[in-house]
Amino acid sequence: MARIKTSTPHPRTCTGSTMSMEGPSNSTPNQPSQSSQVNENLVTSSPSATEKNLVMPSPSSEIHSNVPNSEIEVNVETEKIDDNGNNKEIENHGKARRSAVWDDFKKETLTDKNGNSKIQATCLHCNHHLSYMPGHGTSHLRRHIDMYCKKNPKGNKDIKQLLLSKSSIEAGGQIKPFKFNQVESRQSLAKFIICAELPFRIVEHPYFVEFSKSLQPLFHCVSRVTVRNDCITLYEVEKKKLQDVLSKLNSRVSFTSDMWTSNQKLGYMTLTAHYIDGDFILRKRILSFKKVPYPHTSYVISDVIWSCIREWELDDKVLALTLDNASSNDSAVSKLKENYGEKLFLHGVHMHIRCCAHILNILVQDGLKVMQNAIDNVRNIVRYVGATPSRMQMFNEIASQKRLPKKKGLVYDVSTRWNSTYDMLANAISYKDAFMIYVQEHGNSSLLLTHDDWKKSELFCKFLKHFVEATKVFSGFKYPTSNLYFKEIWNIRGLLVEEACNFDVTIRNLASEMQRKFDKYWRHCNKFLCIATVLDPRLKLGYISFSYMKEFGEIVGEEMVNEILVLFNDIYDIYEKDAQLANLSNVVCVDSLESSCSKEVVGSKRKHDMDYMVWLSKQQAVKRPKRSEIDIYLAEQSLGLMSDGDFNLLGWWKNNANIYPILARMARDFLAIPISTVSSESAFSTGGRVIDPHRSRLNPDTIEALICTQDWLHQNFNLDEDVLSSLAEELDQDSLEKSNESKERMH
């Protein structure tokens, strides 16, 4: 029988980038504390028999991964038993020193070719031989286990992890401690899966597991089901945070909605909230991405929209709703006004905003039809030259001779993105001389464009550029766009009127056709967007007056301006009354807190004070001129359009909120109205919005959780990306590349 006598090792500390241990482990006789084996109950499922019934710390214990040479004194007394089972003698070998490193090594006596014997330590995991001399320490053995043994099941510690990174040092040179947390790591993994749009099954990929273990051996890899549940949990947490923010919001909210389809032909509707917070920062949050049952009638669309608004408890804060220009959407808005008009601002009379980018798209498509022949001629020669490498080589040689930028290359267009047609025309025009020489020397004479063809293409390209720039302005989401609506559409109107008198018949027909569509949708501007224009100190009411009187004459123009001014004053009155009620409520609350009277007396006093405040408000309203803020604001000189580039509209209202408190509240609401349902490049697409194949296979609730959470997390990191538009752009780009590849194969 062996009796083991233990002594507690002295605790040591060292600084590492991943793990640390504070204080000695609790140990009892017959249960030696061996810190080097702490990790094993986290990495392996069954400890070996050599552990001798060690008591292992829990996974939550703080761990030192580079354990010093802790040694345990062992007093071994061996009883020798004779053949008859009797004790023959007892030998006391004294105290022997045994390091915890011997759980990973064994001593072997090796004989060299000269017959000399020496003791070596052999790694139990990789069979590597290391020198060993009793009494000279075992630190080199521990270093092998911690840093170099690749087969160590307790986890290999990379040597670089012994160094402190910049992120681990706080200001003032203090070392920042790190404690591994499985829950936090799983949350970070869920965020990465959502924002990188990765499939859940990636967490089960062997190389992902290997990668995770290389970063943190303590991390327990999860299954696809678990990571999916983590994503749903994260969605619920982030949703609760956003609900708290919106519940405290003291401004109105505008919404955009758009329809999407999956490759299973299922319909989805997204609802996005747009608002300006108390710091005058424009915010945009996707609230829902709901599956919409067929058929997509006005009843179904209105019910889905309102149920989402009710779910977020924003039904009393609705200001405007921006939708695509579709008849079903028109009817859906009518249903909302009919059923919920009492809750809508001004009964929803002006709440419907037609997507300006969509209307521009309609105008451009009509123009493309008129110019189809000229566009086809340019498209044919571009595709012919770019069809083979040999043709491109000859073309580039000609471009070099003409000192044209051959690295720029040729641009192809795709039918679903009209801005690609503009890019193709602009690019081809820059290579006009090279194309003419190439066709004359190497190409088919039928491809040769006449001077008239090139002239029309140049005129149309110049004409189309205005619509490209306007679409980009309309589809912005980092700045207010409602104040730019009136200015942009009247610039387009002026362009159409001017080109309707062009000397070229084709351009005249083009402008006339587009002007008819313009008058159909924009002859009468949305009044809410006119209010937003007035709230731009660069434009105010003067810009609207000038535009209307120039177009419709002084009498008609003045009548139209008066309509806007009357509405502006009516809305101001509503905001002024809301402000008075808010102030009255604050006075009553303060009074009730300071009063020490009984409930009966306080109730009577509150009633009397409320009556007094109402009376005082009426008296002051009679004595001072009404709408004083409006008078002062409109009387101030407009800032002018020269400051467009650097002017911060929301910053101006934040700085002048003390001068115009009521108008500033109006600005927060009306400048948040979006005039487009789409952003960036997707505004140029004529194709539908389609969910990518990976997400289409998921449950509708899971799809909603992923898309909404991705948007919220992007906002937290201030990423310069719009989630839905980014997704649409990727799909459009894939469509463009596939189209170009198929056309090149055809040639």
C-alpha cells in the first residue's frame, strides 16, 4: 500500500492573452491539485486512468494555461510480499519529487550504439523524445506540451498567444484581463452568421471547428440547430431594445414598404420605419419581413401593413407611407384611411407617398423605347468587339494609337438595369473613334454607325444622365430626401420642356412621351413633401412660389402657393397645441410631486391649476401674434443653393431648435419622410426583389429574424450599407454577370 503525502504548491501568476488563474486551488489529502490537468475536463470527455481520481475544477474556474513546475511530495513506503503472501520487508525510499508534467511524459532508458544508457522523457501524445536529467527541472517538458505538441488533446497553445496585443492594453498602460465566456462567444458567432449571411450548417464544417479550436480551445462548437436558436434569441433581444427606443420616441414615424418574392414564388413584405431622434439624427430600421398570403389584394396588403404597425405600437405615430406605384398599393392606402383614419395624422389625407425612383424608372423605360434603334446599334458593336480576345486585342491596339484609356475596357448592359444602358452608351461614346476605325479595317460594314447614330446616342446619353443623378438623390438613406423632392422633379420638368423643342425629331418625341408620364404622376405635388421643402432654410416658400408662378402663371401659381401655406399653418397649430399640452402636463406633474396635501385637496388643486393654465394660454394667444415662429422663419433670408454641398440640414435645425422649437419638431417629422422605397443601385432595376436561394429555404419566421437582426446590427456598427439594397445589388450584379457570360458564349 502506498501512502501519498501532498503539499500545496505555491500559486504563480503570469500574464496571457487568453486565460489566467487567481489564487491556489483548494486541495485535500488524497486529492492533489494539479493545475496542468484543468483543461482536460473541458476538451476530452473521459479522463485517463493515470489521473488517479483527481478532483477537477469546474469549467467556470479561472484557468492558468501555462502552469509552472508545480511539484507534489510523495512519501512512498513499499511493502514487499513474499510468495506466501506475508510481509517480507518495508523499504522507505524517502521523499520523491513528481511534477504534474509526468502525466504527459514517461521516463525511458535508452541505449545508444556505443552501449551507453541515458534517461529520456517521451511524450505520451506524439512520442517525441526529450532529454531529462533528474534534479534539473522539467520546464522544457512543460514548454513542449503547451506550445509544440500538436497531438495534445488538452489543446495546443500557440506561442503568439503569450504576447500581449494592443487591444489587451487599456489607456494608461494597464493590462486588460480577459475571461473566456462560452455564452458571449456564441452570441458573437450568431452575429457573424447573420451579418455575413452564412448558412447555419457552416458551424458543423470540420475546418470551421478546427479554426474555432485554434482560436480558443475552450470554445465548445455548436450544431446548426443551436446556432439557429441563438440567432432567434439574438433577434428577440435586439427587438426588445428597439421597442424600448420607439416607445420613448417623441416624434412621428414614416414608413416604407416593398414586396419581395422567393424562388418558391412566396410573397414577402418588408416594413421599414424612418424617424429623426432627439439628437436630430436620421434613423432607419426594418421592423418586419412578413410572408404575405396570396392573392396580394389591397385588403391583404393593408392588413399586413397595419398589423405590423400595431405590433410595434406605432399606430398613433404614423405620418406617411411610401409605396411603389402600383394600383394595389393605391387601394391598400385607401383601405387604411377608411379603416384607421381616426388614428392617422390629418386622417391620412396626404400620407401616401409614391416612390419617386419607381416613377423615374417608368419615365426612362418609355424613353428607351423611343431610342431603341440607336441603342441597339451601339449594343451590337460593343458585343461584337468584346466577343473574342483577338477582337479585343485589335481594338485595344487601336485605342492605344488614339491614346484612349484601354484599361477602362468595354461596358455591357443588362435589360433589367437601365443605368447599365447609360453606362454602356457613355463608355462607347468615349471609344467612338476606335470603333469607327475597327469596323472599317476589321469588322462587318453593317455594324458601322453613322454620324447621325452617334449624334443621337450622345444626345440621349446626356439626357439620361440627369435621370441617373436624380435617381441617386431620391434613393439616398443617410440624409433627408423629402426636402429635395420638389427641387429635383422641377429640374426634370424643366429638362423635358426644353428638350421637347429640340431640333432632333427623335429627341423631341422622347421628351414629349416622358412629359406625358411626368404630368400623370407629378403634375400635382404631394403636400407633405411641399411642407418639407418649406422646412429647408435654403428653399423655404420662395422656391415653390418661383416654380409655380413660372410654370402656371402668377394667378394660378399664387393660388397653389396659398394652399400650401394654409396647410403649413394648420399643421403648425396642431404642433403648437401638442406643445402646450405637454408643458401643462409637466407643470401638473411637478405640482403633484411638491404638494404635501391630502389626495382630496391635491385633486381639487390640480383641477384649479389646470383651468388656470388653459385660461392663461388663451389670454397669451390673444395678446401675441399667432404663428410667430412661422413669421420669423419665413421672413429670414433663405440661405441659397450655393451651400448645397456642405450644408447639414438636420444640424441646422438642431442648432436653431431654441429659436424655432415648434418648427424644429415639425422638421423632425417631415424631413424623415422617405421619397423612395429602395436605395442605391437597386433603384435602377426593373426586375423584382427576390430573396436569395439560401434564405428561401428557411422558415418565414427565421427569414424575418435574420433580415431584421442584420439591419439592426449594421446600424449598431454604423456600417455604410443598406441591408435590403445590398442584397438586391448582389442579385442584380449576379444577373448582369450571367447575362454577359451567356452573350459572350453566343458570339
